[in-house]
Amino acid sequence: MKKILLTGIVLGILFSMNGLYASFSGDDAGTSGAQFLKLGAGARATSMGNAFAGVADDSTAIYWNPAGINLIDGKAISVTHNIMYEDIYYDWVSVVKPIEGGKLGVGIQYLSYGSIIGRDDTGLATGNFKPNDLAVSISYGRTFGEILTGINLKYISAKIVDTAVAYAVDIGGMYKLMDNKLSVGVVLQNLGSELKYVNESDPLPLNIKVGGSYAVKDNWIVALDINAPNDNEANVCLGTEYIYKVNEELDIAGRAGYTTENKDTKGLNGITAGLGGVYKGYALDYAFMPFGDLGDTHRISFGIKF
């Protein structure tokens, strides 16, 4: 009965939102605030084309699908640094630990735009300012039979000179099939208040994500995500990961992916690639993602499970 009830809740969310998204298209691009919330978490998922809603088995699951934190045995930590274009950088930190009745996690996103020269109406310099964006998520996960569930409570701030603040929730579910070879995930992201500046407010980048992963072999998975955002057309993310076991203590992974999220950007974009290694619970991952004329980005992550 729990399985039937929870499945019905997930389907109810999807069908109830269907009418809302029917009116959204590429014409809505740029109509939401807090765009940094779309930057993802971790080099592993990025190198797989952001197709991670059905994989999500490390602490970056707080971002991709909070239900995935239930897959973590013990404690897990992940730290990511993303080298972007110009002086922009993006960081992610997450921690997950077991508690009585489930799993508890914290995820932090931070985007810095570097130092910018401020000018008055006449063009005279008034000093430097440092715009930045921040989001802090408190995550809770719990399993109901074979169904995994998770929720994030999220604080969001965007600072230019003044600071705008918003609050949101993420809700995720995951279900394993075919002796755990097939995993299906559903996520509702950034459902909350508007980001309010002094005189204006912007809606958050609400998104419905449906994804899945399939284990072709014990060491090879393929993944697919479909995103339906409120400020653009639906997009598709594809990814794969192959793991080579060097010995009992060391694994090396190769990853690749493709996403249509930035298909309108001129130049090379959409493809992703990366490498990773795990040694005694310590993971180091690298991801490459080009953004067309904007330039290439490089993401490095370090993780621990203990």
C-alpha cells in the first residue's frame, strides 16, 4: 500500500504540473532569477552531461535528487571547485550522515562574479563591489520499502549591491527495478518564493526532472534525464560511466555525456567528458564542459565516504 500511495503522489505531481508547463517555451528564457541554481554539483555528474537524477548515489544527490542520499552507507562529503570564464568561479560543498529514521544532509552552493568596478551616472568610478550568489540546502531522506524519498529546505540569496532573498523546497523520489539494474528518479526543484530585490521580484527557476539509469554491466551505466523548466524549453541530458577496477582498492572511471541545455549558445557546447578515481573511499573527479563562445569550464571534485 505504501508503494501504491507514494507512486500515486509522484504521478499526481507530474499530471498537476502538466498544464502549467504547457505555456512555457524558449520565449521564457531569462525570465527567472537565481540562474546559478542550474549550475549543478560535482564533477562526476557534470561529466555525464548532468544526467544524474537516477544515479545520485553520493552527497551531490542533495542537488540532483535528494532521494539519492538514502543510497549512501555511512557518512559522505563532497567538495567541488568550478573554474569558469573571466574571474567567475563556482563552489559546492555537501555533507550527508545517517540519523535515526533516515539520512540528513547539508549542501552549499556559492557563485562569485569576481570584483567589478562600480560607476555613478556620469561614469566615474565609485569603488569595487563583489556580486555573489548563495544557496544553502538542508536535506532529509527516508526509504519506504523499495521507494526512496528526499526533501530539501533551501535558503537562497543573490547579492549585487543589495541582497535579494528567497526560500524554496526540492522534493525527490527514486525507485529501483530489475534487481537494481534500472533506477528511475523524479525531482521537483526550486519550488518557493520569489527572489525579492528592492523594487522588483524574480521567480525562481522551477524545474521538473525525470531521469533514469541502467546498468549495462556491473561496471558500466548509461543515464538519461529530461528537464521541464519554467523559463525555457524542455531539455535532454545523456550520460555514461565506465569503471575499470585496477585492484581491490582502486577504481578508475571514464565518463562522457551530452546535454541540450545550452543548445542556443554559439560555438562548441553540449558535450561533456571527464575522468575519476576512487581509492579506499577517497574520490577525485574532473569534468570538462564547453559553453560555446563564452569559453570552456573545468570542474574538480573531491569526495570521501566513511
